[in-house]
Amino acid sequence: MAYMEIANRIRSAAVNGDNSRATVDFIRENLQVSLKLPIIHIPLGKLAFAALCMLGEENKDDDEDVQYLIELLESERTGTV
């Protein structure tokens, strides 16, 4: 699966609140991916961590990139984008 497809699946899970075991496992498999997302230049692994935070699977931390991604995903979830 291409990394942008992976990123889209992770984003979709976070926005839609999909915390099924299969989805959470898929997201966890991508925590260490260092390929950077286009435009925002943040590693895919940080998107995975932000998604897990939103799904209640991880505790939020002080990483600015993760906080930024959580804000973007929350905005999309609430329709304020």
C-alpha cells in the first residue's frame, strides 16, 4: 500500500472514530514510518500517533507536530475546516 493511501486510511479512522482492533493495529504498524507527508512535512508516524490519541489509544504528548495534526483532524471531524 502506498504511503499516501496509508495516511488517508489513518486520517479517515481518526476523523470517523474507528477504533476497531484491526484499525488500531493497522495504525500502530505505522508508528515508526518516517516518510514525510507532502506539504506539511510531518512524518507519517506522527499522524499515526495523533490518530491513536484521538481514538483514546495513546495519551497526548507535548510534541508540536502531533498537537498540530490533532487540531487538523479535530477540525475535519467537527466540520470547521
